[in-house]
Amino acid sequence: MKASNALRGISRRDLFKLSGQYGLSSVVLGASALTGAVTIGDVARAAESTYDKRFAKEAKHTFKLGAAGFNARNLLIERAGVLEFARDLESRTDGEIRVEFIGDNQICGQTSCVEKTQSGIVDMYAASTQNSAGGAPYLNVLDYAYQFRTRADIYHFLYSPESVALLRDPYEQRHGLKFLFSHAELRGLQMGSTFADKPTVSTIEELFGTKNRVTGTQLGRIAMELLNLNPVPVAWEETLDGLKQGLIDGAETWASAVAYANMSPVVSQSVDLRFFCGTEHTAMSVSVFDGLSGELQDAVMESSYLAQVHVQAANEAALVNTVGASNPQKPDTIFAENGVRVADLSVEEIKKAEEMCSPEFQPAEWEQWRERLNNWSGGLDTYQDIYNVARQNTHTLAENVEPRRWWKA
């Protein structure tokens, strides 16, 4: 957890002061490269050095990147790759493209970043596909229950040429957004105070009848209803209080989201249900991308590829070494320090849940949305085709999935 501790002693006020001098992006990009215990002087020197490099020449294009709740601190917990992408794109284009990173919900939040990119308020955004599905419903295509078995399956799909027809092209054509890269986890239930004194969950029956926060995904609600999990729409910003006060029993999200959002003190058990994916993606406006020269478009794609490779390795390591989403846990991780128990469910319990809620076993419940998504994709069988691509994957460990440039078949 050392990397995530690096900025813990620096106040937000001091960081904002530096932002006034060097700009938020230079402060965040500079600070994100620091590790170990750092002082405000260290951050200032890193910000100044970064500023000098970034503004050595005049940029041809300056893009605003709205990053929901992310900042330099929590991007060292959930490794979503946003800062690595921005840093590499600026370097790769020799400063012709400059990326202004605006995080901490200052310009957009988890559910609004997608719409603000569509309307041109920002040029790029980072938020979960599930929260973004309200403004871009085609993103529901990732959320069929038990479509992906593992995080490795998700990475395999994101790298696959098939992802262009099944995800990226319809997303561009229907919503005017270009899917660049994403982190990959699988969603479970993060139980709050009402489960603090209960034994570690080992069967799905123990979760039946609980009341749980759901994101903006319509397909996620179908799975939760079939599993008798009573989905309740609760804003991400209000989820922590709901768990703490027992207004909801749990929240449908993934492990590193709990850690980066400082929810660990109120989460008692992280139940690894793995019932659909959690993908914190970065996307950009198609019209903005189309306005670039061919050379700069290539640079955006190569920086996206680099960020995808970085995320694949870094987030897998962070889940064990920083978050503590493992059994046994490392003692200095966020989950261990806050007493969050990881509830691993057996293969039999996961299969039971799959049979209760997946399109393979409950096709009628998914028919309406499946037909809608199939029509939007131009007639592909979205569930079955993504399911088949995921099962081409033979890797048990996500870090072993072969990176591929998905746009080069």
C-alpha cells in the first residue's frame, strides 16, 4: 500500500494552491509519479518539472478529460490508467496534444461524464461503463450476467478484434463516443454494517432478501432481481452513508472501487459474486477524434493500447498488494487495515447463482434487452457472441492475457 500512501500527508488545500500555480493536470501528473512518503516540496518540484515539459511548446489540440471521482491518490489504488494515458499521449505527440485532467467530480461525476462528453463540455471522460449506461445505453452490452467468468475473460475481449463490431463500433455510431481502454474487475456485493457481526458469507441464500445499491446499468438490475437482491438506485456519493447507517445492506460494485472511494471503513464483507463486469473505462468524443490528423489519431490509439497494457498488469498487482482483495490478505492492505473480509464463494455457489440469473439459463428474462442490443449492433447476437469470445480465453490469470491492438485485425 506504500504507493497509495504517498500523498496522504499532503492536504487538499496545498494541492489546490499548487494547481493554481501550475495547473491541475501538471500537479496530478507530477504527483502520480511519486512513491513513498513525500512532502509538499516534492510535489511542487514534480509539478514544476511536469509543467515545464508540458508547456515547452504550444499545443495544437488541448483536450479536457473529466475523470469523475479520480485523483492522483486513488488512481494508485484502482489502476484505471487515466494518467498514464494522458502522460503518454502528450509525450508521444511531442506536446501537439495536451490533456487537461479534471478529476474529483469537479466537472462531471460517474453518471454525468458521458453526457458532458456527448455535449462537448469535456472531450474525454473516465467513469464506469455501468454508471455511464444511463446516458449511453449500448454499454449495457457488457452487463449480461455471467457473460464473463474471470477478469482474464474481460481483458481478452477488450483486446480482441471482435470487440470492434460487438462493442466499439455500435458505441461510436449510436452514442458518438470512442471506447479507448478499460480496467477490468467483476462485480460482487459489498456488505455494510448489517453484515458486520454475521459469519462470512458462503452461500448465495444468505444474500437473498437484502437491499442493495445498483448502478445505472439496466441489465445489472435484471440480474439482481433474479437473485432476490432488491436493487435500489443510490447515487455513488450517497452509498457510503447508506452502508454505514444500515439503510442498505450492500452495494453492487467491485473491490478496488470500495478501496479508492474510502468505503472500506463501512464495508464489512466483500462478497466475490462475480455476476457481471465492472469496467472503469476511458472514452472520447468521436467528433473530437475525427478532427485529428491521421498521425495524431494513431497516437491516441497507441496511447490507449499502452494504457490498456498498463492497467492489466498494475490493477492485478494492486488488488493483492494495495486493496487486499485476496485470501489470505496481506496485512498492510486497505481491506486488512479496515477489517473487510473477502467472502470467496465456491464454484458450486457461483454456478447456482449463474443458473438463477444468466441469459443462458433464464433467457425469457433477458429477451427484451437482448433484442434491443442486437438491433443496435446491426443484428449480432450480442450476448452469445461476447460469451463465445470470452471463452476463447484459456488464461486463468488476468496478467497472462496476450495484449493485442484490437483495431488491427
